[in-house]
Amino acid sequence: MHKCAKQTLSMLTDSQKQNLSNLDSDTLLEIMHECAEALGLVSVDEYCKILGMKKRTIYKHLNENKIKCFEISNHKFPIINI
């Protein structure tokens, strides 16, 4: 499990964790999308469109940690704070 996911789970009470485990996958997916939107997580394609940059440049900046991002496994999601 990713460090951020562990930190998030540690902030939840046992009751909240139980409530999440009882939700169906569609509801969990909806919650995940709302959280991503609130955090400003976007795909590399969306990041390119928003900032008018090339994918190659975005990936280079992600690898060099020049772009704020959220990492899950080995996949980085750029963060845009609007």
C-alpha cells in the first residue's frame, strides 16, 4: 500500500473504515473521483491540455519531481491547484 494511502487510512476511524467497506464499488468510485477533483488530480493528457505543454515535457518534469503530483504504485498523477 502506498504511503499516502496508509496515512489516509490512519486518519479514518474504525467506524469510517467499516462504512467504506460496506459501500458498493460504484459509490466508492464516485467518492474517489470527488476526492481527486478536490485535490486537483488530473491525467497527463489533461495536464497537457490545460497548460499547453507536450507529454514528453510533462513526463520529464514528473520524473525530475518538478511537478507536484500524487503517486500510486509507479504512476504519477499531476496536481493542478485552481
